[in-house]
Amino acid sequence: MKYRHGSTVHTLSLSRGFTLIEMMVGVAIMAILAAIAVPSFAALHQNVARRTALNNFWHAIFLARSEAVKRNSVIALCRSSDGSSCNNNALDWSSGWIVFDNLDHDEPATRDINEPILQVFSSWPTGHITSNRKTFSFRAGNQGVVNGTVVFCDASGHNAQAIIISHTGRPRQSSRDASNKPLQCTS
């Protein structure tokens, strides 16, 4: 395109695209940003998955506590991979758990066919949940056999979080063990 300004004729060049060098620089910058961002997103995803599993267990404890008072019964929380029976031989809780009305008050709690399930919680396949207890039983009055610790570890084995349940059935969260050291993940 030409235009005249005074006695001088100017030519304008309209470029519609990028040069090869500009394109290569842009791709290189995008590759560097992706290399930095992907590990951060993976860690974020692991943290969110661990937090979700921890919140689900927290919800199960409060459901069991409130139902024990409401029903004046023993409400149990146990590991379950099938969503209908307790798996008291498993080493970890990662396969899921159930909350049910333990009508026969057995300890450790085992769900019988006539005992109603209050809620089923699904597995956490990308992490590990370990506990020093096979089951947790919540009662309307005297708790007695509830205390325990449940540790949540993501696939990386870092940033362990625990729910510590007191003998009264009240949970609290911690990232430190009894000697105030950071929790360690064990497989």
C-alpha cells in the first residue's frame, strides 16, 4: 500500500503472521511455563485429593457422633471395600468406610445384615489412610473405646495429615505426632 505525504511516497507493508523465529521463541516460552506449572498442578491435585479424603472421614465422625446421640445407640465406623460389610483385617482405610448402627454393640464392630448403614464413603485410590484402630464406636453417653489416630498420606508420601479422635469422640486435625514432630507416611 502506497501513500503520499508531501512530495515523498511511502510504502506500507502489512504483515499477516509470525516469522519462524518469533514462532520458535513463543513455543519455547510456552514449553518453559508448562514445565514449571505441571509439577505444581500435580502437587495441587494431590493436596486436594488428600483434603477431600480427610474431610470425608471428618464428616463420617460427626455423622456417627450425632447419630449416636439422636438414636441413643452405638454407631460404628469401620473399613469397607464393598460398602456393606466391615473389613477388620485390612491394613489401611484407603478402600473406603461405612457408618452403621451397631445394634448388637460388638467390639470391634462388625456389621450384621440387620444393622442399617447410615452412609458409605468411597475409596481413595491415590493415597493411603492408616489407623491404629480397626473400628470406631460412638455412644450417646460414655465413649470409652473411641480414641485413635487416622493418618492421610498422598501418593508422594509427603504432607501427612491426621485426624486424632479423643476418648470422648471429639476429633481434631494435626500434622504433628505426639512428640511434636511432623507426621511420617508409612506404607
